[in-house]
Amino acid sequence: MAQSVIEKAWRYAYLHGWLYRRIEAVHRRRLEAIRQQGEAGRPVSVVFLAMSVSMWRYQHLYELMSRDSRFAATIVLSPSIDYDRSQQLRDADNLRSHFAQHGTPYVDCDLDHPFDIKKEVDPDILFYPQPYEHLLAPEHDCTAFYDRLLCYYPYAFWTSTGKWSYDFHFHNLAWRLYYSTRLHLQEAQRTAWNHGRNVRVVGYPNADDYLRGSFDESVWKHVADGRRRKRVVWAPHYSITPEFGLVARSQFLTLAEPMLALAEALSGEVQFAFKPHPRLLTELYRHPDWGRERTDAYYRRWAGGATTQLDTGGFVDLLMTSDAMVHDSGSFAVEYHYSLNPVMFTSPDLEPLLATQSEFGRTAYKLHYLGRDMADVERFVRDVVLAGHDDMRSWREWFFNEHLLPPGGKSVAQNTLDDLVYSLFNEPLDNG
């Protein structure tokens, strides 16, 4: 016991008394070098890591930066090594299709021989898809680049509070964390070791997509009779087992078959889209009661139905052209409010989850209809979606105007680029 206490004390002193402070000094030296390079006409080398389409938040920022001669930006495909091999391949294919659709150049991935970023690009700045260590190949992982300027957009509209959300090593070692609202900054100031000194508020990156005004309705499967049905998205989370000390929020194991049955029963009135969290596939492959064969067959049933579909790529067009959502996700608890449409959160008891939430998160969840069981889900679809008995519309409109619009009347990408330019080239360096 005494040895454990001593080890913990030594680790705390190493991280907080030396490493975190040392990295801030490293950042100052890197900034000095960047400014000298800028005076010599050399652009800032920036790498964006793309793990999956559903986690990709940097398209607009990359496009802005690629038109700015002060930067040389590169996108590198890097599927998560924490996922099943087949899912890594699927994520890589989806990324290739996404970038091809946008005419965006990228460095392709070789899962067996990852692109050596440090050797081939030697970047000054790297933007990461998630704030977790050992998630990507060693040649791409953030642990190999803490001597560079690391940046991060949250991959979800963060609603939880505590260390897991704001105080991992990455949160304290990154140079810039671009957060969504002042409430998120305040959470970082209360929770992170560095009190959020590296946080800047720019808005939620997906807002630039949600607010663009026009959306592609062809993401919904064409139904043979050509009749427009109500469109409902079911988006189960991956956490079918507890993780990081948090409750298992996903209700997938309970709702899997009943949701397909409801889709069949209402096929003449409702079109359903199954939008699972990208990691759910891997978790089901590992689950003793599911496994690869049963999971693949279940996904095929959604993909093959006349009025059902499977969506594993992007989601903005899907959400914004839908009429309602049923989910137990985290980010969608906020993001779906961009649509202003009714939304249900499935949970037999919401209180344990709300206990982990920030003030912002609790507000977002309370604007949901609550689905304690499948009977609640069916009532929601019949009474709220089909019959139009939606009592929460005005509250969702208030939340949208109060919290979801980016600050300053600018796009999130422009807010981010403005901060980068100021921080890199104009902000006085603290050499203390």
C-alpha cells in the first residue's frame, strides 16, 4: 500500500510539476521557430488526422487553410487501431469516398505500414480527432507529437463533466482546444489541471454544416411507391457495457429486435434509418451473445428493408432531412437540436446519466422526450411524430438561439483560423 501511494505521488509530481510545465515551454519555442519561418517565407506545416467520416470535423477548416498561403495543410487517413480490422477498412473506404466527393486531397493509409508523419511531413501543428492516447497507429498517435502544437475540436458536442471530459493528458498537453461554448470553457477552468488556459471558444464545428441551409434528401432510400413518409433516425450508442466508470448508456441490446418490428409495423407511414455509433459494430463483434455472424446479419436486415436503411457514414444531411430521432448517444443529445425537430432519449432511468452531466448537458437532455421502454418509443413515433403533438418546440428554439449559434456571427472554421493566425503570428509570447 505504501509503495502504491509513493508511486502515485511520484507520478503526480512528474506530470503536474514537470511534464505539463515543460510542454508549455516547448510550445513557446515552437512558436518562436514558426515566426522565424514565417519571416523567411516558409508556411506553417499542418496535419489533420482523419479517423472516420463520423469523427471528421475539420473539412471547413482545412478548406479555409488550404487557401491561405501562410499554411501548408495535409490530411492523413488514420483509422483507429482500437477498432476491428474490418471496421478499419470500412472507415478508410468511407473516408476515401468523402474526400473524393469534396475533391479533397489526402494521404492514403496502409494499415500494415502507416505513413510516417514525422519523417515525411515534419509538421508544426497537428489536429486530432479524439483526445485519447494510443488510439491511432504509433506513427500517428498524439504521444509521438507532444513536442509539436497539438489542436483539437471535440468530436461530440460535449455534455458530460469531470476528468474524463476535460482532464486527460491530452487536454493538458495540447496547445489549443477549440471548444463549443463558454459553458465548456468554464467546465475546463474548473476541472483541468491547467484550468483551461489552452481553450478557445469558437463554436461547435458541425454547426458550419448544420447552418448551411440546404441539405441532400437523397441520403434517404427511395421507396418504391414514391410516397414521402415521416423519417425517423434511430442512433444507438456503442456503450453496451460500462466503460471509464460510466453507466452503459446504450439500450441497443434491449431495443434491437423491437425497433425492427416497429419499422415493419409502420412501414406504410414511417421510414426508419439505423445510424449506429461507429464503434457499436466492434463492440457487438466482441459481445458473447452477438458476435460477427449475428451482427452482420442484423445490419443487413436494416440495409435491405423496403423502408429501412443502414447509415454508417456522414450524418448531417440524414439528420437535417429527418422528422425525428430516437437515440441514446451523447453528441446527438445536442446536435439534433439543430434540426429543431422532436427527439427521444432512450433510458430506463435518466438520473444516473444526468448526474454525470454539466449544466449545459442537463439542459440539452431535458429537451428530449424520455423513452423508458419500447412502449414509450412507439408512443413517441405515433403521437409526436405522426400525430404532431410536440409540446417542446418552443424550448428547443430557445436552446438553439442561446447555445448552438457560433460566436461573433462567423463560421466556426473562420473563428478557428482567426485564432490560429493571431496566436501564431501576432500574440505576444509569454517567456516567463
